[in-house]
Amino acid sequence: MKADKITTKSKWNLNCKEATFLTELSKEKKLSMLLRIRLWYHLSVCPPCKRFKKQTLLMAKKLKELGTFSNYSLENSEKKKLQEQIQQALAQKNKG
């Protein structure tokens, strides 16, 4: 999902999926004024999304304080192992 591709029936209302996406995106880059207003409006009427924003900001702050996850990335072997585990789990789920 791209921020500039968010389209809802209403010009102002976001759904919760869009609001959480924009909440996460806003930590990475500055949102346009219209998106910030739309997000603010959604958060003002949706307690779960407002709570989500508070929790994610708190987690980001605490992780930054710890400094353990900054610039962390998985090695290719770790990525491959995780992908295999996910594929196995999906295969098991599809069998059952």
C-alpha cells in the first residue's frame, strides 16, 4: 500500500488498516498535510487505532533507547531458514 494510493469512499474517513499503515509510515517520513489530517481525524474517533499509535511510538522509543535493533538485518541464511519455516507451516495448514 502506498500513501498516495489510499482511497476510501469518504474524503476524510480512513479505515483502520489505512490508519495503522499511515501510523507506521509517519515514523519513517513526513506525511502530506491531507494525510496527517485524515489520520488525526481517524485517531480521534477510533480508540483502538489511537492505542495502537501510542503503543508503537512507545515501543520505538524503548527500542531506540536499548539501541539493540538499530541497523539490524538478517543474514541471508537466516532469511532462508525463516522462509522455509513459513512455507512448511503454510503447507501444514493447507493439508489440515
